[in-house]
Amino acid sequence: MVTTTFSPNNLSLYIHLPFCRKKCPYCSFYVIPYKEEVANQYIQTLKAEWSLYASQFKGCHLVSLYFGGGTPSLHPQGISELITFFKGYFDLSQTEITVEVNPEDGNKALFTLLKQSGVNRLSLGAQTLSNPLLHQIGRAHSTQTTESSIKQAQDLGLTNISIDLMTEIPDQTLSDVANTLDKIEALNVTHLSLYNLQIEKGTSFYKHKKAILAKTVDSSVGAQMLQTCVEKLTQIGFNRYEISAFCKPGFTSKHNVGYWIGRDFLGLGASSFSYLKGRRFQNVANINKYEKQVLAGIKPISFDEQLSQKGSLLELLALHLRLTEGFCLNAFEQQHGQLPSSTYRELERLVAEGLVNKQDSSFALSSKGTLFFDDVAPRVIA
């Protein structure tokens, strides 16, 4: 079971470190080439940005602190400096502190520094445990690098490790997926996030979309890949607690769960997103504009949207459905407010269509519904 208790006093922080050695051909995130002096200045700007918000979060409990990117593992000294900085504002003794790591960066020196700094969770971008497929998606590491990186982290006591896996990679077969899954049990990781390859605008893959799609399986085989993953991961002791997330018992991602239960989260850094009290906003996706505005004492926001009370409520309800345990309608309304009568009717229609299961006042996606969440969510939000 996932602890989905909502508290208005809880907060998550996401720190975007946009630095990479090179941009992967499928990546649509804001990233720039790594330069140490630029990264050092950026760390100071992140502190300055936090100072623009700090007063409104006095007394909050920081549930999770997440360093994403980009490639945060390129600049571990900056991560250490920021963790020390936030200790001046929060008691981090119970905070989940996650750092995204590229497997090729994983070594004893990196993991030692991260652990000493207070990091207690790693997220490795493995993507696949097939060397030919890693080449297909432009990754710099190998299967052996991933295995070695995980082992070194575990030997140093960093045992809460998540890996990303991707399906529907060009030239990937069901056999490739099965072979990767066969190797996962020996890695002894605690968490796994599963994605299918998305070809998004602004990426190298998008420029060659026709050729990429010609080498990619159709949706029916993609669904088989997903089902293979679900079955195998269940067999080796993982619980599927959210549509795309699996964990060993007791190792749900506190940070990710926050997104689905509506916990306030503040994103710091160029291009980062935030969600606070029904308000959704994004920072400018340009490091120069970001730093200029922050250092002038201006919040560097490029997009800002205040959801209506109804819109916020229905969006949150749809997000709760991503969790495999779903939600208790009575508890949801006690915490967040009463739903429109039209939503009750829509939920009952989804039950009748076999997309949602109902037990007493609890609703959760059915196995069929997990395959069609992108169709279910708009109906709940409407």
C-alpha cells in the first residue's frame, strides 16, 4: 500500500541541474553542455532563487528533495553544497534525498561524496540492459557499466536504488525486453520506473521521426512489452504502485507519490515546474535569462496558471487514479472538497465499461484501464 495521506504542511523540492556531456537524441528536457564554472555560478543562483520563496515555507516538512536534470551526477560538489544549504531551513533527517546518476558517472568517489552529503536514494538512467539498444538511443554507457555502478553504490551503503527502463526502442523486440528483465533480479534494486519511448518535438529523433517509427514496434506489441514487464517484475518481488512505477515493499518513491496526491512541490532552476495550492508555473528555459531575473530579485517564471477550484479538484482526482490502489471517494472529499455530481456519474460509467474497478467507495483502474489511462483521465477531468 502507498501512504497517500495529504498534509498541507508537506513540501517537496525539485532542483533542475541542466548540465550534460551531450544531449540524448530522444531527450526533450532543457539541457546545456557542462562547464564547471557555469555550474558553480548556477548553484549560487539556485540558492538566491530559494531566498525568493523561503519565507512562505517556514514550518513546512520537507518530504523529498530531488536533484534531476540534465545530469546531476556531473556536479556532485554542487549537490553537496545545496544539501548543506537546505539544512539551514529544514530538518532533513527524514527527508528522501534523490540524485539522478548516469551509469557511466558511477564510481566510488561519487557515491562516497553523495552518501556523506546525506543522499539516501539514487535514480540511474539505465534505459535498457542491451548494449545494441543503448547504442540505438545514443547512450554513452553499457550494460556492464550499469551493473558495476549499482554494485559500487550498494557496497558503500547506498542501497535504495531506482532504475529507469524504456520500451518501444527502435529495433527492440519482446525477446530484448525479456532478456533485460532476466538481468534485473540480480541487480537487487529497490525501485523501477518504466517508460515507453516518446518521440517529442525539439528532439533529434523527431527530426528523423519517419525512420525511427519504421524501426519501432506497433502499439499492440508495445502493450505486450508492458505486460511482459508487469508479469516478470511481479514475479521477482516488485509491487506496481503506480502506472509506470514498481518497487520492492517499503520502497515507494516519496517524491513521485507527491505528484499523484497533490503535495505542494517547488521546482528550482531553469525550466523547472512547480505546483503550489492549485497554481502551476514554470521557470524560463534559458540559463542566462534565469540567472539575470533571479539576481535581480525577480521570480524567473515564464508560464503561470491558477487552476479553478473545480479544475484543481478534478485534475487531482485523475492523478490519484494513477496509483494502483486508486482512492477512497469519502476520504478524498474530506481532504480536498466535494466533487460535482457529474463526476460521480462518469466514474460509474467507467466502472460499467470495465476501465475502473469499484469496491465500496473506493475506485481504482482495472488492468484494462491502466492501458488506457490517457483516455480515462480526460473523462474524469471534464
